[in-house]
Amino acid sequence: MAPDTVQGQGIRTAAFNNSEDGKPTHRVQGYPAVHGGKNDLRCGTFVGTSKTDVFYVSFTVGSDGRGDPEYADPCAMSDRIAGMVLENLPPA
């Protein structure tokens, strides 16, 4: 996990750089999110937790998981991991 502790722009910068219309593409547990760095084996999820805060998780399918249907969609796994992070964040 890599929290953005410097820019203070929340999901705006990630969405601008990773979506066609510059807006979040989906939600993870109610928070705006956008995928970045996607290919067949990896995907990252940026999640905006406030107007100024965002965190990023990335998932890469390892050689052992390439035949496992659970890992067929790396973005789904990245979103799942982001959801786990959200479940474990302390209250603000």
C-alpha cells in the first residue's frame, strides 16, 4: 500500500491520469476508485478516502496463480485487496 501523503489531491490526479474522462471509474466499498497500470497480469487500484487522501494497492498474478480462475482478473483482485485495506483503516 502506498498512501499519498504529499500531493493532497485525493483521487483527482489518479483519475485524470488513468481514466478516459478524468473521473473515478467505480467504487470500492462506497469510495471512488480508478484502476491504473493494467495489463493481463497486473492491476492497481487507487481509492480516494477524502478530498485530499488516496491510497494505492497493486496486484500481480504470480506464476503459480496463472492457471487459477480466482486470479483471472487482476483488477478484481486489486479491488478486493483495497476493500480489505478499507476494512482495516482506523476511524478518522
